[in-house]
Amino acid sequence: MAQIHSGGYGHWCYYYPTFDYYRLSWNYDYKVSGSRLRFKRTVQRDTDQKGARRFCKKWNIPFPGAILTLCGR
């Protein structure tokens, strides 16, 4: 049976200042063709500032490091 991913939602980005990295997260519904059931899957990825900015811009969510950037960090 084929696996089908339909639509991502719940995108967010969090900054961990202690380790200086960003965690990206999003959800998507997973289902198997021929079945009406859907299962929520969560994906998390760790990245640097450049990747986090790209992710936030693409999904139109606030960038968590904006306050730190304005302070000159």
C-alpha cells in the first residue's frame, strides 16, 4: 500500500541559546491508501540561524532570534 502525506501544519521554531542552535518542528497527517484513518506525525530538525530564518520566512512564522539580533548579538 502506498503512503500518502497530505499537508503540513503547526510549524514552529525555537531557539536554544545555551547550545546556539534552532529547533524546527512541524506536523503532517500520514495515511495509507485504501484506509480512512489518518495519523499525526511530528518532525523535528536542528539547524543553524540561516536555516531557521529560511524556514520562518517560508512558513510565515516569527523568527525567535529577532530580539537577540536587535540587541547586537
